[in-house]
Amino acid sequence: MGKKDREILDKEYIHFEAGMKANGFGDGAIAELWKTLIPFSDYAFNRAHSAGYGVVSYWTGYLKANYPTEYMAALLTSVRDDKDKSALYLSECRRMGIRVLPPDVNESDAEYTPRGVDIRFGLAAIRNVGEGVVASIKSARETKGRFLSFGDFLAKVDVHVCNKKTIESLIKAGAFDSFEVSRKGLMAVYLEAIDSIIETKRAEAIGQFDLFGGVAESNVAGIDLEIPQGEWEKALLLSYEREMLGLYVSDHPLLGVEHVLKAATDMSISQLLDDGSAMDQTVTIGGLITGIQRKVTRQGASWAIVTIEDLEGSIEALFFSNTYVQYALSLTEDRVVVIRGRVDKREDQVRFTALEMMIPDISKGPVGPLVISMPVNQCTPPIVDRMKEILRTHPGNREVHLHLDDFGKVTIMKLEPRVTSSPSLSADLKSILGSGCLV
């Protein structure tokens, strides 16, 4: 039964029937019990299995509650090759108030690593950055000290790290952001910087001898660079980040418009993929278009495979010719859309066939959350109840974040419900929390 093999189970009926009769049961009772056992076999487990999973569930809950940063870092590492699950767990980190920071040449290891209350993205996850490069970067910073600048980084690492494709990927992923220079500025100078240092490093690698027969001291030094100021527009910066990491990490184009999608859709993409109740149903999902494959059938009809991503996962939506011709001009990357479609399975893969598409109005969404700050000793039941009552009387679409200050240590909590900002809301909150409560 535990193996869920129906053919073997059917053969066991003879032994089951004989045993039941030996214990005094009649044919009717035996048949009725067998009818009960058969469907149960689809999800039956023996007691040892159930007990084992109970222990695992307990420890999982304990670790998540008491070591949330370490637990989520380990969880993200365990699914690093599964972009959909990674996106889901990144969304959970946001919900828990854990920041997942972009990779950094001074802070990152190969995998996701807890850094205080934050998680640092691993260097090995960056496109064109192999484990050998990561090991070399770690070795350089451990033996020669932290990298002080982009030029200092180029000087300290081995020559094989100064590969133009590798450096470009590190820049686009944000791995040099801690040097307080823009990614756009680094992209303007990195080729020249590599060319100016690489010959010297190669000479050092083979070991040049001075006039007295000894090995000359290394003359590789950090180069001074005039790095232009100014950064890419946010959309372009995030698209490069996603290209290198496979995910949006430092930010997400959908953050701030979640309420729009939630109001217009039936479920998230991860729910569609995991929830069997959507199978053979027509449902509405929403997200960002991150990829478009335009195709033509043998009969000459145009159609497309469109990748849709929300904060928890991604799915390919099939726009067959009848639907495609209606929306072809509206299918552009980085556009937020809402799609109604049919869910079914093809070769054990969930398939989503688009039937209708609309472009939601996100221009009226809130520019950011309403932030309420209060000292932790002010967080008493009467004050909290009054604050909740005030928020409920100003319903709207703007998120509310509560910053609890415990002598310098700030805990951020997302509150419900959403509100509409107004002078009366501000006045009501200030009347119970003080004039400085709104950040």
C-alpha cells in the first residue's frame, strides 16, 4: 500500500480475504473494508514514515521561527537551480522582512549566506562566473585583504578572473555596488581598465626576473579610474540584474503594484502551478512579461509563447493564432498584464492557454507604503487597538508598514488593512502616537 502500486495491491486481496475470514468476518464486511482501503492507498504512509515527517516538520518550524535568516539562506541554496522556487522563497523573505542583497565581491560566498539579519546572494549564481572564479576571489580577499575599489579588485585577483565577460557579469549583477560607484559608470570603463592591467598580471604570473637574477617585486597596483557618475534607469538596471542572476533581487518591477494584480486575478502563478483545483478551469493570472517567442505555424499563422512572471513564480502562456492577432501589438517585454486563460496538462506539464488579455491601470497605485514609527514601549494593547481602528476607517490601496524601535533596533511589520492617505488619517494617527510618528 505504501508503494501505491495498484497491480500488486490487487494481488494481495486473496491473502487479505483469507485473513479476514479467519478472524470471523463475512464477505460483505470484507468487500466494504477493501473498498475503503483502495482509495486510501493513494495517500497512505506507514507510521514510521509519518513520525519521521512529523519530526522534520517540527524542526523546520523551529528553525524558521528561531533562525529565520539562516534557515531561508539554506532553503534558497537548496533550490538555487529552480528559478520558480527561488522566486517563491525570495517573496517569502520579503514577507518576513528579510532583505536578500545582491552579490558582493567583499561579502558573498559561493552560495546564499546569512549576513546579520540579511541574506547575501552567492557569487556562483551569477551568469559567466564559475566556481573557480569564486574560489579565486575569496582567496584574494582572504590573503590580500578586502577590495577597496574596482581597480584594487582587478589588481588583487588572479589574471583568469579578469575575463571581460566575467567582469561584465559581476558589474551587471551589482557585485561592485559596495564601492559606491554606478553600474553604468563601471560598464563605461571596465574594458580599458582590464586592458591596462592584464599584461602586467600575466608577467607577474610567469615570474619576471630583475637584473640581479632574483624575482622582481610585483608592480601590480590598484589603478586609478575616473568612473562616470549617473546610473541606468531602474527598469534597465533590474533587467540586467535579472539577466545575470535569473531573478530580480535588489528590487522587483511589481513591488508596489501587488494590490492591483491581487484585485484583478484569481491566484498567483505559484498557486496555479501547485494547486490542482485550477486544472481544466479558466482562471486569471497577472504579472510582468519577461520573454516572448513569436512563432509561425506550417499554415503560416502567427502565434507566441509569452513568459509571465509575478513575485512568486513564472509560467509560459500560449497565445494561439486567434488570440495572438488580437494582442500582438500589446505583447512587449517588461509590460504588466492580466491574462485569462485555460489550464490543462500536456505531458505532465501544466499548460496555460491565453484567451483574453488586459493591461491594468497601475498609474493610480501608491508610490510607497505609509510608514508609522513608534517606540516598542508604546506598543500596548490599547494603543494598538486604537491604531487598527483608525486604519480600518481609512480603507484604500496603500500599504502600511510599522517600524518598532527597540533602542535603535528596528523591526519592520506589514500591517493590514491598506489605507487611503489623507490629512485626516495623519491627524488621527498623530493624536495617539505623537507628531513624529509618520516617516
